[in-house]
Amino acid sequence: PLKRKLAHVDAWITGQRKDQSLDTRQDIPEVQIDTAFSTAEHPLIKFNPLINWSSAQVWDYIEAYQVPYNELHEKGYTSIGCEPCTRAILPNEHERAGRWWWESGAKKECGLHAGNLKKS
């Protein structure tokens, strides 16, 4: 569904942050060509305005400006994706430990940000 929608726009905005993954997000710039969804005829710009923010900065902003947020955060879901790919985290787990927990290795990205994975 996202690919179909992005085919009709020139840019989109994400909430990716470097501190979410030391393996896949450290080199992401604030503005980039989205290699996962661009085509030769239609390069897609991806804006990552929160890339250098910490989780604490995000929550400070949410509280300061009373930004609505997903209620699952109150139940221990610190990173929320699709239903089968998301679980609440345990104490002292990294905030993204609740995503794709059945996958081995640290380099995990959903289809939205597959362009973050380096080709080997």
C-alpha cells in the first residue's frame, strides 16, 4: 500500500533516528533519495527530520507540545510497527528489541526503510 501511495508524491517524511539502530541508521542524512521506493523516472526524496534526536528529546517534545501518541507506548511498546512484528519490550531491552524479535542479527529493517541496509 505504501509503495502505491509514494508513487504519486515527490517526497515523504519519516521519524527515523540514529539511536534506534547502530547497525542500519548511523549514516542516514536528514535528506536523502529513497533507494527503496525511487525509480529512474521518479526519484523520491525522503526527509528524516528527527535523525539526530534522542528518544528523550522526542518524548520531551511530545510532552511540551501535547502531541498525541499511540497508547501502546504506555504498555511497553517503545517501537510500533505492524501487529505481528511488534511486541512490548522487557526491562533494560533496547527500544527496538520488540521489533522482528524472531530474526537473528542486528541488521533489521522493515520494507519502509530497506534502503538503509547496505548491499553486501
